Amino acid sequence: MTDGFIRETFTVRNWVAFACLISFAAITSAEDPGGNIVIRPKGTSPTPPPPEVTPSPEKPGFIVIRPNGSGIKPERLIADDPKPKPKTEKVTPRPYGEPIPISNPKPVDDPKPEPKGDPAKGKLLLETWDAAYLKGYKVGYFHTLVREREANGKTYLYATREHRMTLKRFGQMTEQSTEDATLETPEGQVLTTRMELALGPQQKLILTGRITDGILKTQAEGVVSKAEEVAWPDGALGIAKEATLYKDKKPKAGDTFDYLMYEGRLNRVMKVTVDVKALETIALVHGQKPTPMLRLTTTLHPLKDKDGKVVFRVPPATVWVDAETFEPMRTDQDMPSLGGRLIIVRTTKEAALKTPTTVPDLFDVQSIRLDKDVPNIHEKAGVVYRIRTEEEPEPETMIPQDARQTVKNFDPKTKVFDLHVTAVREPRPMPAGAAKPAGEEYLGSSFFVDWQDANVKRHAAAAVAGLPAGASEWQKAKAIERWVHNNMKAVEFSQAMATAGQVAKTLSGDCTEYAMLSAAMCRANGIPSRTALGLVYAPAQGGKPFLAYHMWFEVYVAGDWVALDATLGKGSVGPGHIKITDAHWHGERTFAPLLPVLRVLMSSPKVDVVSVSER
């Protein structure tokens, strides 16, 4: 093993994790305590949250869309578009400004390696800090550690990677964090994995896994359920081995190679292709002298579902690697879902930990402005939307088709299609015997839809208590929608996506919490349910309306899936909702079901209203 202290990590894992974390945080948020009210649950909770929960006081309004967001003038902290210089001779790299890229692989503060016999930590082999910038603003950092440990006469590498980010949602600053870890042999064989993701002030998702015979078996801590099994191909890299990937391969211009990496937030092994484009002399930070760098393109292969349908793809990233040390110094990636370019730069601990002061508001870049207002859209019979995107290779497959939604007039050249959305106010009549039973995945209790929680069952019973003895499942589902609408409190909560049991305890949150609790309460009453995720129409005051990202729920009654939305509480869903995906959450312990929404975000869609049908 290497006794020296090395600095060599900077990987695709960084920008994939950061993009997922930012996008998930933005998708699963839907409130603006200080903005114009667009969608607000009218009811207030008669039952205050328990004493151990201290949510922010209810502000005047629960908002999905905040129009007229203030513009931000990016600060030029780093070069947005590095240009190679014609010079090719070697230039001694020097750190400049903030962030301070470190070209010398030795640490600036010369930390001492820890004692070899420390059983708790082990010998420190690697530590790196990377700062993340979005639209020129510092929004977070990565901290990577690799330690050598001895156990039972064998040597192991324990690697951790911490991600922290600060973003703004509807004008409020909020922090999101996650940490990954892998236990590996010195040769790079991954033995165990761990992912910890903060779901909110009261809750974390901790996913641990062990690889045996080519299968990764993962289990959520604190959840009694069958372990999820994921295929683990030979050669899939953990954090430690991926950290030294370029140093180990020593690539040169013209080389191409593939590797496999594990993404804990998705609980998936993903394939990456690296193309080494050129050797350039280039400055990556303002004020820095040009330095010889290898310019690489890294491409994450699209992630597909079990049916082979693409559910997630991201644009390629450009990586600059020091031509002498093979230390990755900077990664750039255009991220339409984040409103601009994501830049990750090697830096010092001090620069990485510097608290962000001004960050972009993600709503300003993740909402879709329509061309015209449609008053009372949720009461209409139907709307035809025209959708166009230049970023998505198969745009006609982005939107699912069902009884509510139909894709027509797709033009493969212009990548334009019409989406016909029709209101479905109640279950459609089915021929006798035609209705098929719903699968057990829509009735069972899971990590997120944990309907067996005592509070969930208590609320579920209260919601239908006033119905007649012979009430139908549809009547019960509407009663649950109404109860959640009237009893939930829309407050500012810095949570990614809480479980139904947690929501039942606090009776507060945003659209994701409304949907999770509603789905769980339906299952507690024996009604098959799932959540739906997509876009919702919201008018703007003094401007054109928007489509905002939103979650609602669907129930399976009389052989038909029918949508309801407890955030609005209207007893049905009209043409103002565009569904992108749905999820039963059975056996799911990550945010992977949200990937189709990220796919749409990445495509930068433009949406116009073509026609409106009255009721």
C-alpha cells in the first residue's frame, strides 16, 4: 500500500450525485411562505404537531409556482468556458483566487498520516475537497476520504464521499446533504456499500448493501423488509478505486475506455464512457497561468427500466486532468434542469467549506412558462398542449399515455408533438368481469408508503368515519383526499421527501407529503394506490402562467386508475395536470422513481396551449 498522502479523486460519481441531489431537492419542494398564493390547501390542522416536532409557523400561503422571481447576475468566480492556449510548452501550475485548484498532488497544509493501528479510523491514504458552482455561484462541496484498515489479518480500504449543497427554493435558503461509503479490497473489489440521505429534520434514509456472488443486496436501516437485489457486474468500481482511475490508467489523447460505478441515490450500477480528446495548455481559474491538461469527455449511459425504456439521461461532461499528475482539476456539464452549467473544481478545504451567500433560485429555471393563461383550467374538459424539445432524442416517449393523456402529431424532425389531456372525474364504466385486480405492490406497506404506521391507520379510519356503511372505494378515496386537504398544514419544511408515517405524525409538508400520506391512507382502507409525478398548471399574477413540478396520487377502483390531488382537494383531476410517471414504491428505498421527471427537466421543454375544451 502507498504510505504517502495522495490527492487523486474527482469522478463522474461527483457530478451525477450532485445533479441528483439538486434535482430531487427541487422536484420535491412546493412551497413559498412569502410569495403570491397560487395553490394553497384551505384547511388547517385541528391536531397540532407533537411536541418533539417544531416546524416553522404557517406562512400566508402554500405555493407551487412563484412567478416574477428576481433575476440573478452571476458573479464571475471561475472561467465559464475555458479556452485552450496555442502554447504547448510546460507551464508550472500555480493556485490562484477562490476556488484554488491544486495542481500539486501534495496537500497544502501537509497533514500527518494517522497511526496505522487506529482501529476506529485507520491510516489516512487520501483526502480531497472539491467545490461545486452553478451559474457562477458556489452551491456546495465534496469531501472524499480513503483510509486503510486492518481486520483479521487482512487489509481493506474504507472510502467515504460527503456531498453538501445549499440552494434557494422560492427565495429561501436550504441545505441538502448525503454521504456514500464503500469497503473495498486493495485490488478494488467492492465488499459493502452505504448511502445516507437526509430526508428532513426528523428522518434519514440509510441504505446499506453487501455484494455476494455478483449480487448487491441492499437494506434500509430500521425497515423490516426483504433486501433489494441489484446485479453487481465484475469490475464495478467503489469510491476508492474510482478515485485513482486516471492515475492508474494514465490515459493519453485518443484513448477511450469504459468503467462501471455505483450510484447510491439510485441504487444502480451505471456505465460511463471516457474519451480523451486532446492535450491542451489551458487556464481553468481566472488569474491562473495556462497549464498542460488532458481534456476528456465522460458520458453516462442512459438508465433504462426493466422494459428497456430510457428513464434517465444526462448530457456528457468535460473533464480537465493534469497532464503530469493525472489529477482531475475541473468538470463542466451543461445541466438544463439546473438552469445552467454545473462546474466542479478541485480546491482547498477552506475554499470548499466557505459558506455560500448567494445562490440561484431553482424555481426560476425549473418551471415551464406557458404562452397563455387558461382561467379555471382544473374545471375544463380538456386541453391540447404543444410540446417541443431539442435536447431529448426520443421526446415522444417522455410522456406516458393513458385514459387522460394521448400523444398525437409527433414530428421527428422538429421534435414537436401535441399532448391531449382530458379530465377524468370518476372511474369509467367497465364491462362485467373486465376489471383485473391490482397487483400487491399497490396494496403493500413500503419504506415511503408505510401504511401500517399507527398514525396513518388512525387518520385513515378518521377520514372515512362519516361515510355510509356501503360506501364505495371511490367515495372513500375522495373522502381521504378531502381529509388530507383539510388537515394537512402547508409549512416550510427542508425535507427531500418524508415517509407517510413521518407525515402522519407532523401533518405538514408540501405536495410530496400530501401525496404520500394520501396513498398510504388509501392502502390502509384496502384501496390500491400509487403516486403520480408530473406538472401542474398554476397562474401567475401579472404574467403568463407556469407548469410546475408536482406530485399527486391515483387510486385503482372498479378496474380503473383515477387521479386525485389532496393539495387542491377538488375531488378529481382536470387537464391542468400533466403526468410524467407514477410509482407504487414497493421495495423502493431510493428516489429512482423520480428519474423520468429528471429526464424531462434535462430536455428543456417548451410548452404552448393549443386549444381548450369546455366542460
